Amino acid sequence: MIRHFMNNSHLCQALGLAIVLVATTQLAQAEIVGHWTFEEDEELIDLAGNFPDLTLKGDAELVDGQLRVTGKGVQSTGWAATNLEEWDYSGPTIEDHTLVVWVTLEGLDDTAKGGSALTLESLSEDEFDGIVFAQEHSNQWTNGSNDGARTKQLKPGFEETETGQKVCLAVVHETTFAGDEVSVTVYRNGQKIGSYNSENSTYWDTDDTEVLFGIRTGGTDGGKGGLNALIDEARVYDEALYEDEIIALVEQGPISYKVELLGQWTFEIGEETDDLVGNFPGLVLKGSAKVEDGQLKLKGSGTNALGWAVTGKDGGKYTGPTITSKTLVAWVRLQQLSARAKAGSVITIDRISSDHFDGIIFAERQPNQWMAGSSYFHRTQDFDSGFMEEETGELIQLVITYEVLEDGMVYITGYRNDEELGFYESTQVSSWQTGDAEIFFGKRHGSTAGGPGGLTADIEEARIYSGVMSFNKIEELLEEGPVKLKDDDKDGLPDEWEKDHFNDLTKGAEDDPDDDSLTNLTELKLRTNPSKKDTDDDGLEDNVETNTGKYVDTSDTGTSPLKADTDDDGLEDNVETNTGTFVSATDTGTDPLNPNTDDDLVKDGQEVADGSDPTDPTDPPVDPAKYLVGHWTFEGDTELDDLTGNFPELLLQENAEIVDGKLDVGGSGQTADAWAITDSDVGDYTGPTIANKTLVSWVLMQKVGPRVRAGSVITLDSVTGDVFDGIIYGERQMGRWMSGSSGFRRTQDFRPGHIEKTVNEHIMLAFTYKLVDGQLRVTGYRNGEMIGQYFSGNPAQWKAGNAEVMFGIRHGSVAGGPGAVDALIEEAAIFNEALPGTSIRALYRKGPVGVEWDVEPEIPTLTLKVAGDDVTLEFTGTLQQADTVNGPWKDTAEKSPLTLKRSSSTGSRFYRAKN
């Protein structure tokens, strides 16, 4: 840790203070006995100092602070091991332990399998524990061990399906209370994916232990298993970490000294409101805010903003990586001191979902001084030295760095014109996730609707970096100054841009040299190539790719002119013709702005590759069982059990009982006297994270109307805090169903909705929740028919160890909660995906388990639309064709809609639809 501080040259003088502060750890007291970051100057070194340096074998290499290991089949072609020719392991004996690694797969098990991201092995006995990939189960992680001594299949486990995603894996080994077994628990990104006990405990002794990467067992000369992956960081702890400590590690992320630009605003010609990096959406200027002469001009009065700006143009979201350690930079000219405007920000990063922010704030707690502002001052202290601003109009460079340390602290340092304002530590580590980050200028935090703080200033440029910028780099930035674009010929086009594209300054802003109907000024703002009609080479000219996110027609596709596959579905924009009818791989009929046009849970590109129809929601058919994470039938010996095994058994409260395979819940008014909840006192939810989801409940209502209301026929709630979604009866609208949620954050009234009048007959309620372009799409169904759909913010998720299900009350805990419903619940289920409408209707037609079910067959439909020479048939069921009205009729293989040309038809032809 001392070494870590010394990497920051500006802290060398404060080294003694730094040592004292680091002693107050916030994370585990467990000692790290092995630690590899693969960063510059420490690439092969164990930072704990117990293991000898690593040696790289085969094709293993170090790439930008990561260790790349390679394999083919079950053999490693590139691996690393501690070099025992230097010295032996010198740390303490390791018994209980935790292995932690951050890894990015570069290939699934069709390329290599059985290799390890981190293995701890004894030299004399070849006993090992390792984080092993796809040894016995396809694309799944496990705790590998010698001859499978401490290895069992993880339940529920986790099957990796994608490469290129960084994940944190942790395996915890802890001797049980009786001392005769070892408990093994595996986590992926902080979520428990399996736990079991083993009788074969072991230990690793001083002078008899090595560490391997890539192979699961062996040494510097090679071994068993192969893995294609980039390893960011690895740790070995000499104790079993608690679950909250694992989660804290995930939130902090791996140590990285790399500083990457995540957002940059120069306010210059052609990029006035744009983030030049492209991670944040465009700025929305509010009030009197304006961009003029390459400056963002802000206005404030007191603690109120009169002119301010926030990212979020056209509803866009942040698309960059998770932000933990960071650096905020701004060049600003104050136009008023704090007597006129105060408590505003020159740059703030905030969450969209809540006010959770860090920012460079002017004069909130001290007149005319800068501070690191934060939500509720959680990460705010006054800088010791500080600086009292006394003049306006001066160009000032401001920098605040936030360094997240290994022990759960964050080290915050402020600078003004490369002079340190002060530094301090805070225990309130935070992060900002993809899709949930926005940038403010002027206001110190808030939303697009507003927020507190005022600032009268001109901002020349602002930036946000991941990682902690060194003092030397801060000095370089001060010397370079903000970006200013020259326009010597005063034509509105930056000279450098003109020279890059035309080699001279002869072209004007209104010229169109590539003849694509877009002027040079327009192409500058769009960042397209003014010398090329089709910048992204996707077969669509720049002028039709309007980047609005909405397809209108072939002359206004809404797609990006800078990205050949706008929706990342594996199909280039030009083949996605949005007709709704699949013709061929070059005319797919799919929506270029929707990666799954037919909403059948398979991306369009995959369907084309597999030979299925990407415009048909029944092809391939969706198997709901694949996504089932909770299932209650209330039958026989399993009447209280979740049949998937993910949730603990139900606890019946007060007068609740199981009657003839049904859960009987009830109450009066909004008070339940019979309800049930999964018993979190005896077990945890162990399934995958639930984000996109479907809630289903088969119900026989016993009472309707005002006598019972605001209760639930199924609710998914968090154990810690009431964060819930549920199928709620009669809370906001008498007799109507709604999607209830914590604080109504994800709740709107369904339109047209349904007034429930049916009692003592089976009805099926199904609500689906799907994140679409950063918004949550909530859809309600009753008996397979849609009763409404809306979009909402504030998406939520439920992780292993922090989810429970209840029936009767709409949210709460084992101690109770609000709301009541009088009903017999026949069956209930939770799916961790938003099932398409076709699947919902299929579930309804199938009926609940153990119930004789007979529904009327669906009535086929057939409609005809005529437009010029085109005749379009839209139908359900099977389309039949005949040459005469009396037949004979023959089934066709056509899919709806079918468009025919009248000019190419000879004679008469008749069509009808059948089931």
C-alpha cells in the first residue's frame, strides 16, 4: 500500500500521513497473501511480496495492464506460473481462503476449456483449488480441485454466453463450525451462483505453494486445461470473505492506473453540445444557457440557476463503462463571485435514477472557494489549503481526482492551476453505471427538470476521465490549455477539419462536395465524412441515416450514419428493410433500430444465421421454462416449495392456508389477515439476477370491489428495503389491476386496463418488464390479452441473497406489510426475461398445472388492404388458397403480412384463414 501511494508523486511529501490513514481499513481484515495487478512497473510482481515473480509461458503476454492467457481445446497455449527458481512462497499457511479474479473471456468453451483464471496449488501433493472454466459443464465456472476432491456442480450456476465482458469471480473456502467439512461458495459479479460442503479440506503451506493462470494444475512447464481470457487482477486472501465484502470488491473494481477519457466537451464549432468521446448524449441547454465563441455560458442568481445544461438530448443514455476512480477537469472563467451566485457546479457527474453525485462546486460551504461536492456531503470535506477567488474573468483550470483504494476508502485531491487545494479520505465509495450517469454544468445535481445551485461563469472545456490523473499529466493539461479550433477563413468550419478532409481551405460551409444533400457544416456536426456519401459503408447514404432513433421510411431511416449496424444485432442497416416480412438475408424485413424485431428473445442477426424468421415471434418458439426462476404450484409434498429451488420455502402467515392445491389469502380493506412470504430467515434467493422479468399468477378471486384492495397476487421484493414490483389489485383504481412498485416509481395506470368482476373462476395475470433504450417497458396481460403498456424510468433488479416473494400483501417482510386481496392462488411463476405476447397467450391456453383446462380455440382473422398495385393480406392462423370460392382449399406456408401485386395476377384467386 505504501508503494501504491508512492506512485502518486504529489503524495510523497505526505507519505507519513498516508500510512496512518491506510491503517484504518474499511474492507476485510483478512490479509491479502497474493496480489497481481499486471500494471506498469508491477506486471509480474506479487504486491503482497509472498510469491516469486510470475513467468510467462507459450503465447501468454501482458497487454495494457492485463495478462492474456490462451488455449486450444483442453490444452493451454499460453499460461503463467510463479517462478520457483527465484524463491518459494514465504507467506503464512493458507487454510480458509478466498480467490478473487477479474477476467474477460476472449473465447467460450468451443475454443478452449478446463483452464483456470486463478489456481492455488501445493508443490508436494499437487493439491489445488482454482477458478476453472468449462471443465465439466459447458461455459460454466466452478471451483476446480485435484481429482474433483472439492468440486461439485454449482446450482444454479451461470452459463457464459458472451465474450468481451469483464466479470469478477470469487471462490470462498471456509471450514464449517463442526470443523469436519469445508464450505465452498462461488460468486459472479457479487451474486452467489452456488454453494456446497465438501469433506476434503486441505491447506497450502509456506515453501510449498504456487499460483497458476491459464492452466488449472501443473507448473511452469505446463499442465491441464486451456483458457482464452484477459485477466485484469487476481488476489488470494488467507480468510473467507463475507458476502458484503465480495460485493464491495465488485463495486470497487480492479485496480487500474490507466487514465481513459470518458467524456469531453469543448463547445467549439460543430461540436457545441456534443461529448466528443461519444459516451454521453448531447447537452440540453436550459434557461438562458447558450454556447457562444467556444464557451458554455451559464447564469445564476443566489443558489438558483438561470442558465444551465445537462446531458440527455433525445433521451440518450451514458454508454461508457462503470465509473469508480475518476478525474474531473474544467477550464472556467468566473463572471460573478459568490455574493451573486453560489453552490453551482463547473462539472458534476450524477446518477439518473437518484441524486447521487460528485462535482467541482463553487462556494457552497465557504464563500468563493472550491470544493468536491457530493450527495449529502458523503464525500465532501473542506480542502485544507483551499483558494479564495477574488477576481472574475480569469481562466482557471480546476481538477479533482477520486482514487478508490483497496481498503474501501476513496482518496480525494483538488487542484487549481496545478496547485494543490488539499486532500482527504472518505469512506463513502461510489460508482456510476452504464445507462445511469449524467453530466451537469451550472446546477450541482438534479435532473433534466432542474436542481439546486447557481453559477455565473463561462466554461471553456470540461472532461471526465476514468482513473486518477497523475500530477505530471495535470501540469501538461494546464500547459496545453483547453481545445480551441482555428477558423482563419471565417467560414464556420474549423481549419484543421477542412485540411483533414479537403487538404485546403477552399470549401465553404454550404458546399456539398460528395453530393449527398448534406452541407459541409451539417456533416461537421454529424461527424460524417464530407467527401464520402456513405461514411459507415453500410449501403445507406448519410443523408437518409438521420440518427433520430425512429424509422420513418427509406429516406429517413433513423439509423446512425457512423455505425453500419446501429442496433448491434449482427445485421447491417441496409439489409434491415423494416417491411415486417423476411425475404432473404439481404432483405430481412427487420427493424434496424431494434435488435429483436419480433420480440422472441433471439437477436435478428442470430435468427438469420440460424435460418429462422426474424419477423415471426413464433419462429423459433420461445421455451418459457428456460427462463423460469421461481415456480409455485401449492400441490402435495411441495405445496410450500419453489419448484426451481431458487427461493426458500413459503411461510404461511396468520390465517393463510393451502386448500386443494391453492394458496388461500385474504383480508379486509387494506389489511391482510392471510398472506405468505418466502422465508428469508431460513434461506436466501440463490438464482440469477432478475432485471427483465415476467410475473405470472393464476387466481380465483373470492371478493372484488372495495372490500379488499391494494394487495398482491404475486410480488417480488428486496429483503433489505422495500424495492418491489407486483401484480396489485385495486390500489390506485378501484377494481383494476396495476403494476405496483416501491413509491410508484415504475407504476402507471394501464390503458385501457381491466375492471375485475370475475369471481370463483380462473383468471391469469401476467406482467412483463423489459429495459428498452434505458426505459422500462411494462406490459400487462389478463387471460393472454394485453390490458395496457407504458414506459417508465427507475428500472430495478433483484440479486441473489436479496430477493423474496410474497402473496397477499403488496410488499413488506416476514413481519407483514400493507394491502390485502381475497383470492385462491392456483399457481404462480417468475421468469427472468420479458416473455413475448405469443408466449403469454400460450401459457394461458395451456392452463395451470393439475387443472383440467379447456379454452375456446382462437378465431382466425383475415384483413385486406389495397394501396395502388399492392394488395396486403394480414392474417392469424394458417392462410389457405383456392382458385374458386368453393375450393378445393390448400394450406400455404405464407407468413403475415403477405403483399401481392394485382398487375402480376392472372384470373381470380381466393384466400381464407383457418386455425
